[in-house]
Amino acid sequence: MTIKQLLKECHLFESLSDEEIDNIASISQVKDYEAGASIFDEKAAADELYVVEKGKVALQKQMLVTRLQLSKKVTVDIVNPTEVFGWSVLVAPYRYTLTATCLEATRVLATDGVRLRSLVQGNHRIGYEVLNQLIKVVASRLDDTCHVLISERLLSV
């Protein structure tokens, strides 16, 4: 799949014109990761936005279990092909809020965060369309997080 095709299939960019897609493609590159590899860690500087081309990525939150003095990673969501992750690249303070770990061999499209921010700030149509779709991604992740929290609490009762 070409970079342009992958961007067109991703909901975050689906409403953009071919020319606008070309602008984003020009600041993007394909990266491959092995199963178990960490793409980024929670609290790290957010420097790239990712779209999965193939494979699966677990988005995980490090949780401290105070009564046991243990720490464990909780999977909040799993990202599949054509889905986006790393949205913190567009939201100050530009730090990832989760860890992204490959569940299998994974190929992603990585878009440069600084250049993407510049593009959405300089082109209000791109900015509106991308951020409008981004809100849907964030809302979905929040909903998934609520389900995980409820499940965890039910198990501890």
C-alpha cells in the first residue's frame, strides 16, 4: 500500500483532498517494528503521529498498585490497520500519555509531529478536518479506558 493510499484509508485524514493528503504524505515515512517492540513510551516527547499499515499495537498505561507496591501495564486499547495513534503530537504539552507496544510484527506510517503541527496551524481547513476526526479518536479511547476501569473495579469487588 502506498503512503497516500494508507492516509486516505485512515479516518483521521479521510475528508482531506488529494493535494492535502500529498502534503501529509510528504512529511511521513514508513517504519517497521518487531513483535514486542516499543514504538514510544508514556511521558516521552511526542514527536510522531502513527497510522498502522499492518500488525497490531497495544496502547498501555503504567499503573501503580499501591497496596502491593507493584507496577503493571494495563492495555487501554489495541490499534489495528488504518487506525491512528500518537495523537499527543497535536495536543500540548506534546507528551505521549500511553506506551505503544507492538503485539506482532508491525508496519506504521510515522508523520513528523512538528511539521504536522505547522501544517494544521497554517492551513485551517486541514486543521479543522484533522482535529475534528482526532476528537473522535480521543473520545473512543476515553470510552475504552472507562470500560477497562469498570472491569478492573468489578474484578476487585
